[in-house]
Amino acid sequence: MKRRPRGRPVRHCPQCGSTDLTIVGGMIMGQVYHCQKCDYVGSLVLETDAPASPDER
């Protein structure tokens, strides 16, 4: 079975779907993200794979 190439992971805000996230906490607390569009702050984010570029195939 041939595997298809995976793209890089992209994180999305669970409230508005934006990819404009910054990490505001980490280490002992775990990662905490802040969405620049809707001001969501939390550790839950949605992660998808971006399409692989033709160079990565």
C-alpha cells in the first residue's frame, strides 16, 4: 500500500476557525493558545494537515 505524503500540521481556533493562534503558556501548564481574531484562550485547538506541496511528494 502506498502512503500519501502528509502536509505540515495547522492549528485552528475551535470557536472561529482562524489559524492566527499564538502560544501564551507552556511547560508545566501545558500549551495554552490565544486566538488573535476572537480572543479565545485555552488549550483545546483543532489540528489538520495542510496539503503537501508538490516539492514534498
